[in-house]
Amino acid sequence: MDINKIVPVIMAGGRGTRLWPLSRKSAPKQFIELIGDKSLFQNTLERVSDTSLFEPPIVITNEEFRFLVSEQARSIGIDIGAVVLEPVAKNTAPAIAAAAAVAAPMFGESAILLVLASDHVIEADNVYFDAIRAAQVAASSGSLVTFGIRPTEPATGFGYIEFGEPINDRINKVRGFVEKPSSTKAIEMIKKGGFYWNSGIFMFPLAELQTELQCQCPAVLEAANEAVTLAIRDLDFIRLDPQAFAKAPNISIDYAIMEKSTNVVVVPASFEWSDLGSWDAVWKNGDPDAEGNVRSENTTVLETKNSLVVTRGAHIAIHGLENVVVVAGEDAIYVGNLSRVQDVGRLVHMLSTQAATSKLTENHPTCYRPWGGYTSILNGDRFQVKRIFVTPGKKLSLQKHHHRSEHWIVVKGTAEVTIGDEVTMLRENESIYIPLGEVHRLENPGKIMLELIEIQTGSYLGEDDIIRISDEFGRS
């Protein structure tokens, strides 16, 4: 039997803040570097980069994260098949149904979809790919496949899958699904055996997925198909039709079909897996020193044990503590007990309800744009300082400001600056001044990333004081 290559569908629209202060609503955990020098989303892309096994992935995200997705894929040299933008979050079933509707004309009705979360930590070893190939065979035979992770503890933060009779030495039927259990029930299930963690990873034959949706939850399929039919192509993005997609029920793929279908099988897997849902999970998945500490660069510990110390800026020194979490972002610091990090959401909620601190839960200092992005470095009365970075070959909109002037200093690369009718080339250590109200544009004509320091001065410095005259990204 010929088996089709797998079409990865990567879910990258989540907005969780459980890993605050590094994770924010505008820059959630899948897009930040928690372990190693790549984000969880980039690690996910790399796990599906073998072109002998996988087609280019379809990424499901939202308007706010679209440039993060594109830039992070570009920076590691991985091509994306399609980036689908959800106009509103509708849980996993509508998103997967939309991905299937996008995949059908691209890869054919016989395509096999591998649905992945973008924020999981997975050891992509031979055990992992053996499980993927076993699922590929089962999906090619028409089964809906889920992956069960062999439990290492009676965890209460995951759902469980109860195994049924074996189909072969790699596949079992599913007897049932169990919601996140109490501690007592989790212990009982582990002792009994036959229960695995529900990984949230699925593999579907496209045609059978659509048939099951039509049978079990037709409103999801109808809304998703209509949203794709009426979708608009915008640069490299597919914008689902807002009115059509809004009709979809807010329902997970588990509730929509997996818990109802009689055609579900499970691949038992023992590869290393974590959803990094809290700082203690980051600690458990880190590389500890002799005292059990997991640390990033720019940290020093003395007489400290079993702690997590992470910084994105200032050097952190810890002395005489145990079982603590210290995380320093660019503009906020979290200190807590390692056993209490599940409650960080309460702290984030408290911050979000106060006018003085609400932005700390929403906005990240670094923002991405279609041309690159910027990082806020310093904000003061009538001035602010930013680091601007522009991708090779890209340019900002032709624009002007009513309330501020700008001073640009190039620190890396080459800048082509248009001010009025004059065009100036700037190289490292050269600078230029843009008067208030003057029409201007910045472009990177070089082969490397352009980086510059921007100093803004004026009576109002908000991002909405940008009057775009022309823009290659359709924002004017």
C-alpha cells in the first residue's frame, strides 16, 4: 500500500500567561526561548522538517502572531505551506476543520494530517518517529489516531486515555477518555494500568476526518468550509472569513469527534513529552547542575538548591535559597516557590486588573512586524528609545508623524533612508535626523539584518501616530 506523506498542522494561536513574565498575551510561550536557543514553535517546525516524511506544514494562528510565525520560520530556514489566520478563537475542532479544508486542494483528499501543538517539548528520537510512522500506517487505513504518553507519575494536569484491546503490537483501540482527574483517581488509574496521558497529538486521514465531523458535529465542518471558501489571501496568509468562522461552535476536537467516534485508535508512546504548562515543568525539563539548579546564562548561585533561575537581561545572583523560581524578563521579575508556580495565574490576574501593571501581562517589549520588528529599551517623559531590526530586502511604510521626531543610529548593516525627496545610505555608526511631520521611509538593501537605535522625542509617542502614505504590506 502506498502511504502519503504527512501534512503537519501546527496549532500556534494560544495566548497563555502561565510562564509570565516571559510569556505574555502578545508573545505566548510557544514563541519564546525557554529551553535552548530556539522557541518551542521553532522546535516544532524542526520536528516536521524531514521532507521524505512530511509535506510543508500548515500553521493555524491569529492576526496578532502572524509575523512572529513567519519570522521564526524564516530565521531557521523552514518553508511553511500555509499560514491560516483565525479571526476569533474557536477551540481546536473548528481550527482543525479549517486546516483540512485548506489542505484538501493543496495535497489532495487522501492527505494525512498530523495535528501538533506548538508549545510541547518532545524528544524527537527514534522512539518518537517510530510512533509517527505507526500512526501513519493506521491513518492510511482510515483510523483516527491519537497518541498516548506512558505516564511517569499520577499527574492531575492532563487528561488520560484508557486503552482497549490491541490491534497489533503498535496500535490499540480506545476504550475511553478521562478528563483531568483528582489526585486520588490518578493514583488509582496508574496502579490499575492501561491508562496513558492524552498528549493532544492526533493523526487524521483527511477524508475520514471530514466524514466524522459531518456525522458528529456538522456545524463545525460547515462553518470551517465556508470560512475557507470565502477566505482572503493576504501576502503569505490565508484570512478565514470572520462571519462564517464565527458560526462554528466553540468545541475541542476531543468533544467534537474523538470521544464519540468508534473509529479511534491510540499509539502508545514512551518518548519524552511535556506541555511546559508551568515553571516547575521548565525546571523538570532543564539540565540541572549538581545541586539540582536549572539556570540560564548570566546567573550565579551560591548555597542554593533545586531552583530555577532565568534571566533575559540583568545578571541574577541567588544565595541561600531552595525550591525557588526567579525569572527576570526585560521589564518584570517573578519570584516564587517552586511548589506554588501553578498559582502564577492568580498573580497575573491581579496585575491585569491594575492600570499601572496591566500592560506587563499583555505586551512584550519586542514586537514583530512584516519587515522585522522593534524592542522598547527605555521610556521617559517625552522620549523613548527603541532597537529597530529590518530583514534584508524589506522596507517600512512611507510615513510621517504629527507629534514626534526621530533620530536613527545604525549599529549593524546598511540603511537606505528616504526623507522627503532625498535618499541617503547609512552604514554602521552613522546617523540621521527625521524632523516632526516629514515624510520618511527606512529600507534594508543589504544581505544581513539591519539594526539601528531609534530615539523618539515629542508630545505623543504612541504607535497610532503613524500616518502611512504607501505600504507594500497593504496597511496604508
